[in-house]
Amino acid sequence: MTESSNGQQDPSGEKMTQKIEKCAERKIAARKEGNRSPWFGMGFFGMIGWSVAIPTLLGTVIGVWVDKKWASNYSWTLMLMFLGLIIGCLTAWRWIREENTRNK
């Protein structure tokens, strides 16, 4: 721990040192890896986009079919579209979290 001007130990200084060390380690690892091009980032964003779009579209299509098949006071199209959107967002969040933990 570092010491402050009054002689006490400063935990925030240690935290800052750890953050700087972690950042430096990530930069060194990225330079060693070096095989990720801008196309990797574009592909990753595309994959995230499709992981949200496909469940949303499936929910919408199934909702339209249910609305046509059985009359109801509720819009199954909207409910299933939002359910698909939520599932897609959770899937995208999981993939991003996995990618972040893989890079640490």
C-alpha cells in the first residue's frame, strides 16, 4: 500500500496501481496476439446483431401466426416480438461477457 501525506496507508493508490498493471498486461497480450484484424470486430458485431434480430423476427412471425389462428384481446405479435428481443439481448450479452472474460 502507498502512504498518504499524514503517514497512513492509502488503499486507493494500491487500487490505481493494480488497474494500471492490468491495463499494461492487456496491452502486452494484445500486441503478442496480434492476429485480430478490424474484420474480426466487424464479424463480432455482425454476430451480435444477428443474435438479436433472429429471435425478434421469429417471435414476430410466430405472434402473427397465433394472432391469425386464434382471436384474442391481446396482441401475441407484440408479446412474442418483445420476448424474442429479450432473448436476443440476453444471448448477445452472454457472448460479449464470454469474449471479455476470454480476453482478460
